Amino acid sequence: IMNVCYIDCFSGIAGDMLLSALIDAGASIDKIKHQLDTIEGIRNEWDISVTTVLKSKGLISAKYLKVDSIYNHKPVQLSGSNINDHYHDHDTDHSHDFIDNNNSSNQQTLDHSHTHSQDSNLLVETNNLILNHSHNHTHNNNENSHDHYCDSNHGHDHSHMRGLREITELINQSNLSKKVKYQSLQAFNELAKAEAKVHGTTIDNVHFHEVGAIDSIIDTVGVFIALELLNIDDVYCSALPLSSGTVWTAHGLLPVPSPATLYLLKDMKVIPGPKGVTGELVTPTGASLVRVMCNFTSLEFDGNIESSTYSSNKQGISPIDGLVLRNVGVGAGTKDFSNHPNILRVLIGTIPTILTNTSNTINHLLITNSNDYDIHKLVLLETNLDDITGELCGYILDKLINSGVNDCWMENMYMKKNRPAIKLCVLCENSNANNAISIIFKESTGIGIRISYIDRIALKRDIVSLSTKYGNINAKISYLNNKIVSMKPEYDDCKTIATSSNIPL
């Protein structure tokens, strides 16, 4: 049995809509906050909350995610950047709440979604509520959406910008799981490649709000944390709806979808948006998440994004055949449309694996002892290599581990003609199998891979921080029948302290 998530993008997809839907489906917001808090570089800069809202005429109940930050959604300064550079954010589905703190008896909030170009200073006065805000607003009928634009000759305030390099360092230095780190960085890199293509530059020179803004970081990393908390093995997604219209940016009037979103949608199945709707439905963050979750080939950036030609079989489909539905989550977007609810739904359930010869022992454990163990379906990849060098062996293992596989190893063996050889073995989640296969084919001499599904039984475990006279050390605690049966300090932490303190490991 595999745990799967099907994303119904009825009204498009944005990072906050997906994260709120996953929380509604059972992912603990407290655990998500706790894991996000391990990203030390943004600690105390943000908070998230989820409320229940009613969308559209049908009053459809959904969860709405709000990200607060000390920057009021301004990006964090990119170290060494020129504050006169252009920066871009095309994500339209987050909101700002403005509260008149001087009038507690008549508090008013203004929720809106927007596209950022360059900052200008604007005072907006609404019913005696003065808002200091940094954009010009153009209203699109009654959809509460705002396109922001300004003259490129005005002054800039980019004192809070972060770029791809900074985000990579923040995530790598956190205590997030390897899988969450890898998937989050994949999403940010896909976004950077698309932006670089749009602006005719290199990935290293891309400076844009989409990566640096706190809400983009929280939404992207939070989604992969939530999927891990829900023990999702595989993600599937409907076709993505495209709308029409235009949006003002620092580069003038641009069509919807934004140029970066279109590149991120390469190889994906798309459909027309709901009738009569204009404005952005699929945001760059949403598109980059789908690329990673549904295992699309990375947008190889060699100046020619067209080198990506792989179409995933997990996107643009109806709900999976054989899905046993276990839970549903509904997330709300910021915009309100007149004829349909602006919501995204996730369907959480199980499907049978390709192999049906699971042993009776495992089936029995699934029924009687599931509270004692983590029982998981994994993919085992194997290939025999008789013409690979020792240097390549070490390199491939390092690259596979850094890609987020569960484990990998090599076994000595003899092949036909009595040739000494190496069997490369990789254990990974089904969602990471395509990526692991790509690494094996690109980095090894193998030309064929055996694929099998296996059941893994593991003790339930927690990672805790232990305080010692040498400093804090992370330790893994394992449980059986709710009792501790093993406690082991993390090797890397011990190695760091042994090296820095000049003491035996």
C-alpha cells in the first residue's frame, strides 16, 4: 500500500493554497512551525496562522493560511547586491492584513493579493484608515486583486532581499530532513532557472522577490514538511488552469500567465481556466512545486530550457485509479471570484503498489501492530557495474545521498566472464525514484537498472537535542511499544565537536 496525495487544482495553485489544504488534511501546523524554526537564519522573522473562511456564493468552507513577517512581505537584502537592480515577484496569492491599531473599536483589515515590481511610496486612505504601502494599485473588477506597477525611475527600497545562494545556505544549515532539504532546493532552483531564462541572465545573477520573500520560503519548505508529516509516498496533480489578462510590471504590460510561470509549466498539461476569470491562477511558486512533486525533469539551464523534454505521468490526470480516499483538505486562495470558489483540494488516500506479493507477515503487522512500527513501501534500484573506477564509486554515493535517497551502498560481486564488479544499490521513496535513476545513468557506467518495491519495517523514532559540556548534540531515539530501546548520537555532530575540541571521537 502506498500513501498518495492527489491535488485538484480547480482554481489554480499557489504555495499558500497548497500548504493550507495539507494542514486541513491533517498535517500539524505546530509540527510544521517547529521544523521551519530550525531554519535559524529566518527565526523570529515570521509566523503563520490558519483560519477557516467561506469562499464564493456557495459559501464553501476552506482553510486560509496567513504568513506574517517582520518585513511586511518585503524581501531580505541579497548580500553584495546593488539596491538599484530590478527585482521581481509574480506570486499573486498571498495577502497582507492591515489593522488600524489606533482604533481598536473599529478595526479594519484590507486583504489583497498582488504582483510586485519596484517599490514606490504610496499612501492609501480607506474609510479613515491610513495605510503606508509601497505600490500603485489597479483594481480588477470585484476580485480584490491588485496589480502593482511603477515608473522605473523612482527610488528603491530593497533592504530586505535574499537570493538563491542565501536560501540554499539557510536550508542546508537547518535541521530539516534530507528529503525536505533536497525537494525545497529543487523548487527554488527551478524557479531561478525560469527567471534566468526570462531575463536573459545566469542563475547566479538572478535577484528576485520570489526566492527572497519570507512567505515564499515558508510556503515552499512548509509544503514539503507537510507531505512528509502525512507520510505521502507519491503526489499526483490535475491539469493546471490557465487564465488570461495582463499585469503591469516594471517592464511594462505583460500577459498572464507571467513569463516565468510559462517556463515552469514546460511539459505540463494545462487547460483553460474557469469561464470569465482573468488574472493569475497558477503562480511561479505553485508551478515550481508541481515540477518537483510530480517528478518532472529539471529545467536544465544551459541557455536553452528546451532541453527539458520529459513529461511526467503524474500530472494532468484524473484522480488515481484504485485510490481509497482517507481524507480531504481544502485550501483557500486570497482572491474572490464571482462565479466559483477560489479553492484547492487535496485528496489523501492509499493505492495498491505495482507488486502484490507482499508477505503475510507484513500484512499481519499492518493490521495488528501498526502503532508499534513505521511500515513503509520503498523502491530498490540496483545496477551491476564492471567498468567503473573507484573514484566514481565514491562520487556517485555522495551525490545520491545528497539527493535525498534513504540509503545507498555498493556490494562486491563477480559477473560473467569472472569479472570483478560492483553492485550499486539505492533505497528511496517512490517520489524520488526518477531523480535517483537519472543520477545513476548520468554519473555511472550503468546502462540498465533493476527496480523492485520492498516493505520496510522500522522502529518509531524522534530526533532530540542533547545538552553536553561540549555543546548541543542531536540524538536519534527509537521506541518499541512506547518504550525507548535505543538512543544514538548523530555522527556528524560528534565528529564536529571532536574535531573542534581536539578530543577522541
